[in-house]
Amino acid sequence: MFRGRFTFTILIFFIFSSAATASESNADYLARRSELLQMEDGLRLGAGVKLNEKEIKVNNLFKTLKDKELLNGYINPERNVPGIHFFKGKSQMENDSRVFRLLKNMPKGAALNLHTMASVSSEWIAQNISRTPGLLNCTSKDGTIILTFRKKTNMACTTVSEEREKYGSEYDKLFESLFNLYSPTPEVTYPTKKEIWNRYKTMYYTIFDVINYLPVFRTFHWHMLEQLYDDNVMYAEIRLDFFPLYDENNKIYPANQTIIELKDIEKKMKKIAMKKTNKIMMKKMKKITMKKMKGITMKKMKRIAMKRVKKIAVRRAKQIVTKRKDMKENMRIKRKEKDPNMKILMNII
Ligand SMILES: *[C@@H]1O[C@H](CO)[C@@H](O)[C@H](O)[C@H]1NC(C)=O
Ligand SMILES: *[C@@H]1O[C@H](CO)[C@@H](O)[C@H](O)[C@H]1NC(C)=O
Ligand SMILES: *[C@@H]1O[C@H](CO)[C@@H](O)[C@H](O)[C@H]1NC(C)=O
Ligand SMILES: *[C@@H]1O[C@H](CO)[C@@H](O)[C@H](O)[C@H]1NC(C)=O
């Protein structure tokens, strides 16, 4: 052990002393180092994207806000959202973080691998689904609460509307806690992974039969798309297991019905989203061109608006292609100059 430390000290001494004396090679080293860093930066996603004037403005604004929030977190670690438990930081982030608000409104390419059962807010389930007539609160033999719209012969059930009357205005919170892990003191409620994992799994048993009730299946997934739309997500890849659905007359639908239902929901949502987008575009176009386009028909105006949308889309697509080309080019250069790069690396070490 002594020997190890001794060698290490010598090594440090050697590095420092040689760095101090050889300032010329130091400058050379720094120049090559910066070159290497620049090359690496060029490999980052978005490195080849050229921002226009307006985008540069937004980017600067965003960076300023981000730096401010990071600095605030550094000064007040107890309020540093990325550094505290999610349960404690979430509402603070939603209330105070301008970065979060900006990100929420920004257009987003895709939500991938979205597990539908966990895709809508528990608050909404408590506010909306819990008020669907016929909902039962059943308790299985092992004590797990199962919410369902069909009578379970082997379980003791009460109706949710009765429970609501008992608890009054507090009921939504109680109901929500059945499928939300929140605890004001998570470190006490879940001392180890085992507790939180068990609780997490139970939540899905609790809510599972509710979602397979056809009327709820529809509102649930509709709301999922609504939330994605509000977050400005443009594409979603959802994950779900296909189970038979049931309705108020206890009719059972084969599992493939879920696909038909989802396709239908998607179609309706697209129609509404398109309408909303058109409306926004029309508003903008009207503002910009009202003076210029006196006497022009709405139809023509719409055509011009759509052309603009297309133009923007094409520009974005071109940027992505350019980025890909840049990346390929970078890789090619890297391969070609493999030897000099190796040298740079060796110099650093
Ligand atoms: C955020 O705002 C909500 C609603 O106004 C409030 O109940 C909550 O206490 C606030 N949270 C924080 C951390 O300020
Ligand atoms: C639940 O949400 C659906 C779809 O948004 C809506 O049509 C329905 O009225 C809501 N129900 C309640 C009880 O809020
Ligand atoms: C569900 O039923 C159980 C057993 O009767 C009861 O303890 C619990 O408070 C009920 N929960 C809700 C959210 O209705
Ligand atoms: C859906 O599944 C049922 C039962 O497995 C089958 O009879 C039916 O043909 C399927 N429908 C479609 C459209 O594939």
C-alpha cells in the first residue's frame, strides 16, 4: 500500500513539474485538446443544426433560464429540484420552474414505449373515472383493493358512490392514493426497494379491471391522447397488453377489439388536433396578411397556410438530413485520421 501511494506521489510530481517547464508543448497540447473536444461536440445530436435568428434568441433565453435555475439550486440545495426526491420536488417544479413550462410547451417529436396503464394522471382518474356510475370497490382475500364494474362473486364489494358519501370532499384524495405512490415522507413509507415495488405492482391490480370496462377504456385513452396533445407531443408509441373488454351488460369483447377502439380514438383525436392546428395557423395568417390579401377567399387563404406549414416541415426535414450527413462526414474523417487521433489520445494520457 505504501509503495502504491509513493509511486502515485512521484507521478503527480512528475506531471506537474514537466507541465510547468514545458510551456511550449503545453500550448500544443491545449490546442490539440481543444480540437479533439470540438470534434466530439460535432458528434452530438443536433450539432449540425443551424439555428435561425429567432431560434438563437429562444436558445439564449432558454440557456439563461436554465443557468439561473441551476445556480438557485446550487445556492439552496434543499430546493434543488433535480437533487431532491421527486415527490417533494414535483409540485415545486410545476409551480416555479420556467424551464419546465418552456419545455412543456415546446413541440416534442415522440413519446416512446408509453405504458398506457400509467399514462394518464391519477388526479384525473380520481376526478373523472371514479364518478362513472356502477364502479365498485372490492377487497380480495389477500386484502388487495380491486376496482371494477363487474360483480366479483368471491370478494366483498361496496359501491364507490356510497364510499364517496361517507368521506365527502376528502374522497378524491383517498381514491387517488389507491394508484399513486405519493407519500410526503417516502423514505419512511418505502424504506427499501421491496416495499415500493410491491406497492407499485398492487396498484396495477387495483386499476386493471376498471380500464378494461369499454366506456372507461374509451375515455381513458382519449384522455391519454389529450394529455400528449397538451404537452405538444407529436407522435406516441404506446405499449399495452390486449385483454378482453366488457361493457355495462357484461358483454365480453375479444381482445382484438382494443385495437379497433384505439384506432377509432386515434382517428377522432387526429381530426380535432388538425382542426385546432388549422385554427391557430389561420389566426396567424390572418394577422400577417390581412392587409395584403383583401378580397381573397378563405379557401385560398387556407391553402396558403398549409403551404407554409409544409415549408416549415420540409426545412426541418432538411436540417435532419444535413445533420446525418455531418455525422457521416465526421465518422469518415475520424476513420481517415485514425493515426493522428491516436496520437492525441496518447499525448493526453
Ligand atoms: C404549488 O402550487 C400548489 C397550488 O397552488 C400548492 O398547493 C403547492 O403547495 C405549491 N407547491 C410548492 C412546493 O410551492
Ligand atoms: C370524463 O372525461 C370524458 C372525456 O373527456 C368526459 O366526456 C366526461 O364528461 C368526464 N366525466 C366526468 C364525470 O368528469
Ligand atoms: C374501499 O373499501 C375498503 C374496504 O371496505 C375501505 O377500507 C376503503 O376505504 C375503500 N376505499 C375507497 C377509496 O373507496
Ligand atoms: C377477433 O377475435 C375473435 C376471437 O378470437 C375472432 O373471432 C375475430 O374474427 C377477430 N376479429 C378480427 C377483426 O380479426
